[in-house]
Amino acid sequence: MHLVTDGVTPVPRLVMVDDLGKDDGYYCEPDRPLFLAPGDRILFDGMKMILTVTRAGGGTFSPTGQWGVRCSRSGSRF
């Protein structure tokens, strides 16, 4: 499932996340499955290695996990 991680767009339905990645190759694997409720918003900053979840009620938290960079095809020539 594609999730928008701009910190503004709410999650449309209940989702369990065990891996988040971006087109630029950055990814985060939370230490345990992350359950997102409808209305939650995600801010994913791979450069700073920050993952922030804002609950629909306004509370925020930053789950811990492993960060890394996967090979990206952008800029590659075949």
C-alpha cells in the first residue's frame, strides 16, 4: 500500500506498517509493527532519520527502528 508521508495527509484506514520506504532509497523498519488509525499522519524524513506519527487527536510519537538506504534506480543508466 502506498502511504503519503508528508505529515499532512491523513491515513485513510487502519493500517499495520512493518516497513516504510521512499523513492529516494531511504527506509525505516520499526522495531515492532506500527498500527496507524484513520486520521493519523506520518512525517518521514530519511535524511534526518526521523519518523513522526501524529495521531488524529493531536498527540505525537516517534517510533524507534532501523534506518538505512536501499539502492535506488534514480540516476542510473541501463
